[in-house]
Amino acid sequence: MELRNLFSKVNLINFMLLTIPVSYIIGNLVLNLNIIILILISLFFYKGKIFSDKLTNLDKIIIMLFLYIFLNGVYNNFFNLPDNAKENIIFVKSFFYLRFLVLYFVLKFLIKEDIINLEKIFKFYSLVVIFVSIDLIIQYFIGFDIFGFEATSRRLSGPFGDEQIAGSFIQRFFIFPLFTIIFFLSPKKNLVLNLSIFLIISLSAIGILLSGNRMPFLLFSMMLAFFFFFKKEVRNALVLTIILFSFSFLYFLNSNINFKAHYIGVVVEANKISNYLKLKISGKSMLHLKSSYVKEIESGVLTWQENKIFGGGIKSFHYNCRSINPEKWTLYGGVNCNQHPHNYYLEAVASLGILGLLIFLIMIFMIILTSAKEYFSIKKTSRIKNLIYPFLVLFFTEIFPLKTTGSLFTTGNATFLFFIIAFTVGLTEYNSKRDSYEQ
């Protein structure tokens, strides 16, 4: 009987969800397998029930976005494929991107039907975040981490090996240990509560700082500001954290020259981007702006101008960028035709055109509007209100327009984005569904 319960459909589904952060650490291949198995298991056990609910306006917009991505891929692949592109790459990538639409509906169904064990999810994700933070600290002071990965001069990867994304990982998942303490552990004594929150925030902050991932560090700070203003449980602990972190930050700046130059460079690059925008609007020359970030922004703009209405299709940026006429280059050294322009919105408009970007923006607006409206209408003591808040904050920081990002169309970023969207929307609809039953 116990063995049967261990392999029950609910436990299998929750196990696949539990292993998502571990899959991020191992790599995209395992993460892809993880979400595909999760989707297949859920479809096998619940079949048509997953899609049986009446579609909301938000559901329709999300479906429209994915349908547009697919049809856009068909058009660009067979009628507008760049000469230097791999055969059928845009069509293949557009087709397989549909798995994230299925993932959205699967997760939303599992949340609304109360199949996901949120307490286990929060607690296990917490352990993984704490582990990554400690591993980064070990790597900094010893020179290599638990797995033997050696430290570099200014950016640490911890258990991620060659991928320097540890800071981004902590920033995305640190809400789980923080809110595990608030929601599920809830120490009775305020001193214990404040000390626990202080330790978690401090550990996460130091981990992100040591990773050298500057944008996750800024987003982490933004999230703390949200929590300070809207979550009174963290205010006292945040004051202590700011004091400790200020001393820690000064210590690392003064003890490591490369580390210091890396973080001071944020101000320099921000100033260059600001000047770029001013010069771009005025139409003046930008030959003196020697910045890789500015070159990526300009590359995104120029690539979009090649296909303004419909874009070039997902995974087409690299090929279309390389086809730009050199006479259009306005920056020192030309353009930077990487795999993507390091911003969700620039990549969306370059790949999907103005039409695709508009649908993407409508989706974002509707998610924020619907979830925020539901959040502020729920009683303060509601458990669901408390659960919606961290996911809403995570969603806002994930789609923050000024941040540098990985590609919107890669496995890691797409999984996390639609994971957060599904949880935000699912919890919102779960609360609405419960209220309708009670009435």
C-alpha cells in the first residue's frame, strides 16, 4: 500500500515539479526532459480535464501568442528564411516552442485542482537555493566549489560549472526560502522569525554578489524593496540585512580588484546606455560609444528594422543580424550579432515584429491587471493572497523592461517565465473559483 502511494499520480507529478531547480543546475537537456515528462504524466492521468475549463480572456491571449509564434515561424521559415540560416530551423523551433503553452495549461490545472503540494515545493526549492548560495561562498574563499569547479577572477558559477548564471538562479528562486519561513514555518517568537529571515536574505544576497551577475543583483534589490513596502514581516530583518550587506559589499570591493572593477562598471555602462538613447532620439552620431551592451541594443533595433511588421521568426536573430547592410552600422565596431539581443522586448520585436510584440505586451498587461486586482480584493488574512504576492513580484521582475536577459526562446527562460505565469494565474483563478463555490 505504501509503495503504491509512493508512485501515485499526485506524488509522481509533485516529484517532477520538485526536481525543476535541480534540473536547472544540471542543464537544459535534463530540464527539457523534466518538463516533457511532467506534461506527459499529467496528460496521461488527467487527459481532457486539463483543457475542460472555459477559456478566460487571458487564456485566449496566451493561445493567440503561441499560435502567432507558430504561424510566424511557418511564414519566415518557408518564405523569408535568411540565406545563411540552417534549413527549417525557424519552423522546428517555433513548433517545439508550443510545449510551453501546454506546460502553462498543465500547471494552471494542477494548481486550481490543488494537486500541487505547495509546502513541499517551497521547502525543497529553499534547500536548493541555500545550497547554491553556500557553494558560491565556498568557491570564493577556497578557490573551488563542492563539485571541484574552480573560481574565476570576477564571476563565480558555483555548481553551474561553465555557465555563469548562479546569481540569476538565486534571484529567481530566493522567494521560496523567504516565504517558506513566513508561510510554512512561522516561528512563534518574533526574534526567531526575524533572525531566520535575516539569515536567508543575507545568504542569498551574498551568493548573488559573489556570482558577479550584476543585473540579478539589481533585481534582487528591487524585490527586497517590494517586500519592505508590502510585507511587514520582513521589515525588521531587512534593516539588519542592509547593515550586514553594506559591510560585506565594502569588504569584497576592497579585497578583490577585479570584483571592484566589475561592479563599478555597472555605473559606467548605465551612463553609456543613457547617452545612447539620447543620441538615438536626436539622430546624432554614436561612433564614440564603445560598449558591448549598447551594441547589443543597437543590433536588436537594426535587426527589427529588417522585418518591422512580422519579424524574422524565433531563433532568427543571429542570421538576420548578420545580413544587415554595413552602411546602417552606427556604432564603433559595427553590430554584435550574438544569438539574441539580451533583452526580452528587443528579441520579441526583432523575432516577431511589431504585431508579435503587441500581443506579448497585452499578455503581460492582462496578467498584472488580473492578478493585482484579485490580490487587492482578497482579505489580508487569506493564505492565497500571501501566495499570489511572491509570484506576482517574481513575474514583474522577470519581465522588467530595462534588464539584460538571456533569450526569451530558450528552454531555461521560457520554462521559468511560463512557470511563474501559470502559478500567478492559477492561484488567482483558484481563489476566484473557491469564492464562487462559497457564494
